[in-house]
Amino acid sequence: MTANETPSSPRARKSLILNAFVEMCSGHQSPGLWRHPEDESHRFNEIEHWTELAQMLEAAKFHGIFIADVLGGYDVYKGPRNLDPAIASGAQWPVNEPLAVVPAMAAVTKSIGFGVTVATTYEQPYHLARRLSTVDHLTKGRVGWNVVTGYLDSAARNLGLSAQPQHDDRYALAEEYITTTYKLWESSWRTDAVQLNPTTKTYTSPSLVRPIHHAGKYFTVPGPHLCQPSPQRTPVILQAGTSKSGQLFAAQHAEAVFVAGHSPSTVKANIAAIRTLAAEKFGRDGRAIKFLALLCPVLGRTEQEARRKFEEYQSYGDVEGALALFGGWTGIDLAKYGEEEELRNVESNAIRSAVEGWSKATPEVAKWTKTTVGKHITVGGLGATPVGTAAQVADEMERWVEEADVDGFNLAYAIMPGSFKDIIDLLLPELRRRGLFWEDYAVPRGTYRENLYGRRGQTGPPEDHPAAQYRWHAGVSAEEHPIPE
């Protein structure tokens, strides 16, 4: 029996991976909820806000805290280039840089991991490799990198481009980018390069550090890496794209993939495709890739209490802010449609397919207009928002596992920290009763990767991961291990 299995059923059940899904802003997936009297997400500028959250989540044994990020504002709705709805509603605006807060959270915790979003399109791999190595050192190996290519033209315009590069071009750049970082993290320093030998007066052996001499289409990085090998060397590789290019990238590189949809059927095919590609095209164990679905549960001790809570949350939601987020996420400006126009009937295939998905998940909504869409995504964004008792929400989570083959969930909040307190007080005991969530970290004080896989000693990527071939091990000469191209 593996670390992710329990004997509670004839077919072993998955022990769920649970991350808290946050961003260094107010509201994150639930615009307008900063107005709720119990919400504290507006404290995101205070370091205590983050250290208190990290301590609370670690006490509950969450696997990680996943910090999303954007490098621009949501300016599609009522656009073009109109930031007013996002600014006024606080829809992921303002938003701070996420990596900066991770060492503070790590300083007050021991085992919880930290996944951080950083885009490959807008900074050099040499610089980012150093930043991530530094944080991996400071956290004792508890950092993961959510590799994204970006999706907002507003970010591109502020970072020297007139618009984003084309989608497939962004992924081609990301492929070279991540290969370059593997070379820096894994091949530039031999594992035992740092000597700290007072007798020979050698801090680091020069013969055990080498340049990588990377010269590619997008980057020229002679090296060597500025940092000595960190506990994980390569941070846990996370990814969220499910386009054709995104699937290929995930199948080759991702150790965990984030998916979002209002029902398991919307993500099932993507998950199966990535697992198959990983095995057939890249020789990886596709079953070992962890898939985490976006979920924003609204919990009560009774179903009636949960529904009252959900209705209360929706009453604080900002529809304009939600439509601003929708515009940025999809590139679709719903301001072009009439107030009472039925979106099932519009020409856009993207809108119609989205509405069909929502209709199946929320059949009680009679008519889908832009206002209905906005109200619907004010709590939980584009992910699923199950409302009910702990048993009902746990049933829904099990349905996602059975139907979509997910391995866990990124749990978003409606209010901070109240939503997470409800998860801890109500949902986790029910999951543990069912044998679906661990009692403690598999590797206390371990790295993020050790606890993700449930294996002590798995500090580096698995042997079938492409980063593993780059590692320069102790006792191996440079000639015996040339840097792979």
C-alpha cells in the first residue's frame, strides 16, 4: 500500500492533497467580499496576516499554500484598456509580489509548502533561478514554482511589449526557459561542491562548479549558477495550462497540475490526456502527476445554514468586479451584451460552452445573462462552489475524484480567514473520518516535494522527470556527466 492509499475500500482511496489558494490581494476569487464584516483579506499588506494564515493552515496539516499572481490589471471588461471596474471593486487590484512573503511564513512553520506563480515571459531565467534557489534555502526546501506564460496584455504592455507573444510562442519560450533553469539548478554545481574546509582554505571547490554555456533561441546564459545547491535544487514544478501546448508542457514537466471547472466533466478529458501524454510521449509515470481542482466550499452545520451563508456572501459580491475578472480570464467583454440578453443565444462559442457548463452545475438558474454570470462567479470564480454540510461537500469532493481522477484540491476562500476556519473545523474532520485526509505530514519538517509524494528522501524530482537527468551527483566527474542539451 502506498502513502496515498488507505484500506478503507476494496479499491484503495486517494488521500487528498489540499492547498489553500490565495493571492496577495483582497478577495482573490470572490470580488467584493472585502466588504463583508468578517473578511480580513484587506490585511494582505500586513506580514502578520500571512504568518497567522500559515500557522493556522499548518496546524490543520494543509499540504501547501498556493499563491497566485498576475502582472497586470483586468482591463477587458468595458474596454479596451479600462481598469476602472477592477480598481473600484478591488478585483485582484492592488496585488503584491508573492515570493517576498514566503520566507516570513516559513519562519513560523516547519512543514507546510509554498507554491508561487512566476511567469516565464517577462524575466530572465538566470535571475529567477537565483530567486527561487534563495527561497528554497530559506524555507529548507518548501517552495514550488507554478510555471505560467501569462494571459494579460496589460502585463505585456508594462513590461516592454505591445501585446503578449502568441500562445504557442509563449510555450516555446517557456520550454527553453525551464530547461535553462534545470541546467542552472542541477548541472552547474556538483552536490558536494561546497567544502567549507579550513585546512585547505577551500569554501567551494572550483573544479566542482561549471558554466552551463546555454545558447538558445530565446536565452543566452553562460552561467554558472550563483547559488549553491538548495535542499530541493529544482523546486516542485506546478502548472495550470490545459490548451494543447499547455498539456504537452504539463505532461513533460509538471509534478502537479491545477484545473478549474464547475463540474468534473469539464476537466476529466484534460486530466486523462495529460496522464497519457506523460507516459506515451515522455516516458513518465502519468499516475504520479497530481491534479488539483479549484474548489470554494461554503460550509454550514446544516444545509440551510450553508445556503444562508452562501446567499449572504453573494449579497456582498461585486458583479462589476466579477465581470472584470471574467474578461481577463477569457478575453471576452460581456459589456457588449444587453442587460437581459440570453447568453445561450449569442454567437460566441466560448460563452455558450461556458454557460452550458454552468447550467448543468446550477440548473436552478433559469436565464443566464451577463449579470447572472457576474453574480454566479462572485463567490469562487470559475471553479466549483459546493454549498452544504461537511458530509455533502465531502461527497462532492469524492465525486470529483471518481469522475475526473483528481488527486486533491486548491481550496479558495469566500471570506478570509473564515472560509478556511470552516474547512478546518467542519470539513477536515469529515474527510479524516472517511480516510481521505492525513492526520499529519508524511515527512514532518520535510520538503514540499517529500510531502507531495509522501516519500521521505524524495527531495529532488523523480527519476523519470526531465530535471533528474541534469543532476550532477557527488563523486561523478564533469567528464562522466556532461550537461545534457
